[in-house]
Amino acid sequence: SSELLINIFIPNTPLHDGAVILQNNQVAAAACYLPLSESPFISKELGTRHRAAIGMSEVTDSLTIVVSEETGGISVTKNGELYRDLDQESFRAMLTSELVVENIKTTSSGIWNWRGKKNG
């Protein structure tokens, strides 16, 4: 529940450390420990939370969201790439482009016109 997830941001609570895994728009697991990236190119200033997010995105098709414990900044990882300290607009745009599927309306006339035929 959203009330339970608020505990992520409160130090010294069971959900504060570890990842929350969402699957099919539901919480599948919480307080999970993830494999860290082994990339030697990751900045030394990044901690375990960011390294785990990068690691997951290197070995899965997941999109990971990281909230920095120190700054509260939001970052996203995808395919081993880290997009750091996104503002609200950039964060929303990235999530929308990666996760929202637009409904594409097709009609028989549209399909036939695409193939170069006329409707009727």
C-alpha cells in the first residue's frame, strides 16, 4: 500500500534499506537486496543504492528508480545507464516514454490506405 511505502523514506524502519520490486502495478517484494554493478566505470561518489540500481538494469530489462538518501534526488537507470538528479518534468517524461503504451486506433480504411488501396 502507499502508506506502507512511505516507510522507505523514514530511517531505521524495516523498508528503509533494500529495494521495492513492482510487477504488474503491484508491490511484488520489499526490502530486497540487489546485485551491485561490477562496472569499473561507475563514479566513486555513488553508493550502494545507485550501484544496485545500475546492476539490475545491466542484467534485466527493468527500469529502476533511485532516491538518494543524502540529497533526495531522483535518478533512473535503464540498460546500465544512470540518469541522475532528474527534475519532476524530466522524471515524468522518462517514465511516460518508457512505461505508458499509447492506444493506437486503426480502422479498416486506415489499414487499406496504408497498403495503397482505397476504401470501398
